[in-house]
Amino acid sequence: LFEATIDIINRAGGVLGNGVEYVIIDEGQTAARASQAIEDLIEVGVDAIMGPASSNTALGSLDVAVSNGILSCSPTATAIALDDFPDDGLFFRSIATDSLQAAAIAREAQATGASSVAIIHVDDAYGRPYAEAVANALGDDIAVETIAVPVDDDDFTDELDLLVELDPQVVVSVGNGQTIAASLQAMGERDDLSVPRIFVNDAARSAATRPVIAELPATIRNRVEVIAPQITLRDGAVPEDDTAFGPQVTDCVSLIALSASQGGSDAPDVIASQMSSVSDGGNVCRDFATCALRLLDNQEIDYDGPTGITDLGRNGDPSRAFFDLFRFAA
């Protein structure tokens, strides 16, 4: 889809009268490999990078791009730790961040009418800020207790004993796939857990979590609801495409190209200075070709992308997003 989007841009006239050229390099699974990939891209002279893909590699490698003055846009890295990354205004995301996801989870918990919520999270740099964001979004009218699970702890007995003692009306479990799987599996082994609603984050989509959910007793599985960023288009959205993260990939590439066009330069700092502007406040357009024509007509544009709501805030992250809410059948 990345290549298809660039092809669409080039067929519409390219950027600043030139076709967009691209280089693809595997960022690997580690920050060290991602850093090397970014250095390789910088060496061949790129103006912008789509990526890094994962939050962990982004946190460990973004400083390479930033220190070299290169813009990056990630369609998939969601971590809260990236919210305040010292990026000199050069890092953008088109995926709904965990901060937005925390607000969505809190909204669903509030909609139950619950007066008490317990948040289970892994006690690390990922889980702590996530749990804090959910708690803050729940507000002062709901009694919130957090239960921290030590890193690499595979025995949830003490944590679930505390959960039973608290007897909340809603449980929120946030973390990576392994943490979500372990917490749900532990809940499924208890016969004294009476909480009616269990909300989990998008890690429930992971390969580690789904087999665990499949084996849960129906009494627990029927209580589980997942709130996750919408990563494929729904009915009524255009163009029709069911590629995972397709809208986010399209947004990153299109926003970069439109920002260069509006700024009149392919210099990374100029592109970065236009990224928020082209996504808000002008005449709405949903694709590069339409938006580019309006720029040629000296119009201000509001690129809304395939989802129809693309809107980057001043921090470079989406200010709104669609989320999926789903449950599990037998």
C-alpha cells in the first residue's frame, strides 16, 4: 500500500513537479537494527521516513533521525512514551495513540454507569503511564484503584486476591499481548471473580492473546470487551481497502507529500512545519490528487484521508480517531 500510495501521488503530478522516489529498508526487531536502517536511509539522501513501525524501535532509534534533521511519520507506533519524545517537531504519527486509546477505554467504562474501576497493568515504562492515562480520563466521579503486576511475573494470585477484595464494577487490563493473555487466563481460573465487565486494549489482537481467549470459560470470555484503534476501513469509507493499517499508511505518505507541496520545498523542516496545517482548517479533501489541485489553486486544504477525520494536533499526533469495540464468540 505504501508503494501504491506513492504511485497515486506520482500519477497526480508528483511533488513540486517531480516524481516521488523511495527506498525500502527492513528496520528489524531491535532498536539497534532500526537505528542502522535509519542511518542507511539518511546516507542515500531521503527527506522523510515512514516509520519506525513499532513503539520500542521508535523509542530506541528516533534520535538518529532527529539528530540528522530528518522527518519521520509512523503509521503504527502508539506508545504514550512517544507523546513527549524530544523530536524537535520532526516526528508524526497517523495511528491513534495509546493516549487516545486510554480516553476511549475510559469512555466505555464510564458508559457502563460503574462507580468503581480497577486497572491492572504491568509495572513498567509501558504499563504505568497507560494505567495513569486511563485513570485520569475516568475523572473524579469514579473510584479508581490500580493493581501493578511486576515485570515477568507469571503468578497473578496476589493481584487477583486484591481484585476480588476490591470488588470493582469494571476491570480494565492494559499492557502488551503477553500481559493481557496472562491476566485473562488467571481470571478464567478463578470462581470468585464477580466483575461484570472487563475492558482490554488492542493487545488482545495479538497472536499471544487470541488462543488464551479461545480457551477461557464462557463466564469470563463473555465479559471481555476490546477497545482498539480502527486499522481497516469500515462500510462507507473510501477507497475500499481492508489492508491492516492501510488508512494510516496512506495518511503518512499523503501528508508528507502535501506538506512539501504546500511549503514549496522538500526540506524536512519545511515539510514538518506544514504537517498539522494541511490536515486542519481548510477546504476538506480526501485524497492527494484533489488536495494537490486545491493547493495549485492557492486554496487552504484540510486533508481528511480515507477515514474522513484525519487531524494532526500541534504535537504531531492525531487529535481524534475511530475505535473498534469488539467481543468474542465461542
